Amino acid sequence: MKRKHQKTLELIFARPTSANVRWSDIEALLLELGAQIEEREGSRVLIKLFGERRVFHRPHPTPTTDKGALASLRDWLFNNGVKP
């Protein structure tokens, strides 16, 4: 895994939850892990990974991801064995 993706993973798992994680960095990390990402209606994004499908909302107008989405993503990754 590239250092950039490792840093993004560390930010996702950081406590307290970071408020400065860019959604584009998260998408790049998920693609590195083998995810398929599809655009949905509005700002929704379908992510297929670990044999599961999850829908997240791409943040707007700012590029940073909210803490609730990070917590959900962190739990999903942790439950599937992905750790920093």
C-alpha cells in the first residue's frame, strides 16, 4: 500500500475522529483495497467491497468527510480486517 493510502487509513482510525479527511483520498484508498465505486443519484456513491455494498454521501460543498461517515467507514474497514 502506498504511503498516501496508509496515511489516509491512519486518519480514518485516529481518535478523536479527524475533521480533515478529504473524500477523494478515501475513494483512492478504497480503490486500492479493490473497491468498485459507482455514482448514484445526487451526491450518493455506491461502494462495493468485501462482498458488501455500502452507500455513502460525497461531501459538498467542502471536500472533507463528516465525522459520522468516518466512524461508519472505520467500523466497516475494521470488521473486515483492515487496520492501519
